[in-house]
Amino acid sequence: MKDLNEELYSCALTKEYYSLSKDRIAKYIELLENEKGLLLDIGSGDGIIAERIQSKTGFKVIAIDSIKKNVLAARKKGVEAKQVDLNHGLPFKKNSFDCILAGEVLEHLLDPESVLSECKRVLKPQGRLIVSVPNIAAWYNRFLLFKGHLPLWVDSGSKKNYGTRFKQAYGHVKAFTLKALKELIKEKGFEVQEVKGTGLNPTYFAGTKRESLQASLFYFFDKLLALKPSLASTIIIKAVKPGRRTNG
């Protein structure tokens, strides 16, 4: 699984990945733009999101990723970055951060509960947690399941997906709906503040005029239906660690 994640999510795929996810990245900025402090970006990839957060908000960002290639790429963007294996916890002191971003990370973890417990430990009281995950109950996945196909964002094999047209493996070992994500976050001691949905923009991948039209129509309906987060392609939750805010 580690090799598959490195193959799929090293900085070599930056342009395609961030084109597809531009609405999600914009939503992160929107949720953070009026805040400041020290932010930890977990599973930061090549650091492009961390770089944008630093340039568009009041946050100083520390980025961590398990892939060395991504860490080096993040540093070249002027982002402080460390190589960290989340299976061994977070190498930071208690109450270190004002905010943590875990974007498209929990679905790759064998033990997301432990990682969220670590997030709570290193967050300051009243610190914010922003989590996003792909939604297996997205509107199109409901149609796919009805037709007997595997929904997107679920892996049936280690190298490719069986029972789906696209055959794309994602390196996912956990699956989430809005209800599941809210339950997990609350169980780990956080209070949910906001829930958002975002769509996917597949227009970058369109080659022909027909594909471009299909991609544009999908993107239109995906953004529209994302207004109801339980149907969205991506679910974003902003939560807070309870407690009295301290100075410093």
C-alpha cells in the first residue's frame, strides 16, 4: 500500500490532481482566510496547498508527508516540511498548533482514530481541525451501486479496481459518508462547527469536444449537488477542540 500511495500521490501527478480538486482547495482557503496562527498540513503532498494557505491567510504552515519526494518539493516552495509516517504518531508537543488540515488523508490510514487522537493532542484548546474525505455516498455513486458497479473511491484490488469502468486504484483502505465522518470526529472529542461539500472538475482530462462537454456537464451538476454535502463528491468538516483558549 505504501508503494501504491507513493506511485499515485508523488508530486509527478500535481497538475492533474490539483485541477480535479480545485474547488476543494478553494474551500480550504475560504474556511481559513479570517484566521491566523500555526497550521499543520497532514499529508501535504508537494506543498502547493500549504503554499497557498501561507500566501492567502494569516497562517504559518508546517507540512508533513510520508513521501520524501513530496517533502523536498514542498521545501522548494518555501514551506517548512518534514517526512513523517503517521502510523507512528505526530512528532510535536502537546498544544502546538492553532489549526490542523487533514485533506484527503483519513481514507488512506489503517487507524484514522489514532491519528485524530494525535491531532487533538497537538492542537491548542479551541484549535480547529479541517478534514476532507471522498464521499462514497456521492450522487453518482448511488447510481453506480444501483447498477451493480463498485462506487468510486473504494478499492477492490491492490493495483487496480475490479467491478468499475475506470479500474483506477486509489490507495484507500477506509471509506466514508457524511454520517460516518461526523461520528468519527465527534467520538474523538471534537465539536463539529461547519460541514461543506465540493465537486470535482474533470475538464482537464477531456480530450475530444464530446468528452469536454460531458466533463463540463458533470462538473456543473456535481457543484450543484454539492450544496447538499451528503451527496457531494467531497465532504469537508471544520471542527474545534473543546477547552479554554490559552495565550501563546
